[in-house]
Amino acid sequence: MEFDILFWALALLAALFVGASKGGLPMIGLLAVPIMALAISPVVAAGLLLPIYIVSDVYGLWLYRKSYDLRNIKIIVPAATIGIGIGWAAASITSAIQVKLLVGIIGLSYCIEAILNFHRNLPPRPADIPRGLFWGTIAGFTSFVSHAGAPPYQMYVLPQRLEKMVYAGTSTIIFAIINLLKLPPYWFLGQVNIGSLETGMYLAPVAILGAYLGYKLTSIIPQKLFFRIVEVALFLVSVKLLYDGFIGLTNA
């Protein structure tokens, strides 16, 4: 890929955000594809970023090797695999606009529910199989299409009120597996190729730095504040996705 100042500046920032998402700040990873889309098409951006996700996943797995909830992993990973299969099968008929609207509606729905229940002090919800299969499938689908699996995942996991490091570790492990499962379909669809792997090699150190910084921030932020930040980020990203989706519809 030819040297282009705008492309590489955006790619470095996106790689940093991808890494930070693997360090325990999952919502910030949603900004990576939109950032790259300022220089290249969203489809190309998704394929370019997948190897960077996988490299930073490896470091994230090491960081959170002792902090995770196994039950959530056992429930969500099989469901997400189904969602990835649906995304692969529907790749030719699924548009980025549709996915943005879907993910935005899901994220905003959670935020509205959280606001309405703010003073009710509801007990934590257990990791149940029916909800996990439903939201895990949607997370796999939206993650396959545009690396936007976090909002559906949050709908299922945030109400459980996991300890912050367990939450971050569980998120990192689940999406590391999801990203690895996405690699063969992306390769067969041509979204990952030798050129994208070469570019990813240059961006990998920045992603690893981002993972380290994300982990450090997660470890020092108080738990209550940590989840407030996650919820605010979810709200802002959801509004942005809805805005982009509606603009896309009006311009279609």
C-alpha cells in the first residue's frame, strides 16, 4: 500500500483504539472502523483491522489470563459462532447502513433502560443461556460485518455487574475467539489478503501499546466510575451509529 499521510495517521489512531479495547476498554474499539472509513471504504477497513485485532488479542489474553468468567465464555462463544455464520452467508445482502442502525438501536435501548432503572438498585442478573444465546448470536453477526459486536454483548453482560477486571477479561477472551473465527471467512471473501497482513504488521506495535495503556487505565479506574464510562461511551457510540445510519439511508 502506497504511503499516504492521512491513511497512516488514521490507521495508527485506529490501531491504538483497537489495542485499548483489548486492554479492557471494549467500547473504544468501535471507533476504529469509522476512523479508517475517513480514508478507505468501511469494508476494506474491517478487513485491514482484523489482523490487528488478532495480534492485540494475544497480548490481551496474556494480560487477563487469570480474570474471566468461564460460564459467559461457554454461553456466548457458540452463539457468536452462529452469528458469524449468518454474517458470512448474508455478506452479499447485508449493508453497513443496516448494521449501524441495528447496533445503534441496541446500544441506545440499553442506555435508556439503565437511565430508567438508575435509582432502583436492581439485583445482578445471572448469566442465563436463553439471553446469552440471543445476544451472543447478534454480537457475532454485527462483529463479523463491522467489528461492532460490543453493544449486543453489553446488553447481556453489563446487567450481571461483574467485577471490572473479570468483565474486562471475559470481554477480551470472548472477542479474541470471535476474531479468530472471523479470519477464514474474511480471507475467502477477500477482505483479508497479503497486503492487509503486511499493513497490519506495521500497525501491530501500536495496537500492543494501546492494549497496555487500556489495561493500566482499567486497573486504576474505580469500578463504579469504570462502568459509568462504559455506559456513557455506549450511549455516544450508539447515537453516532444511528446518525450515520440515517444519513446513509437519506443519501441512498
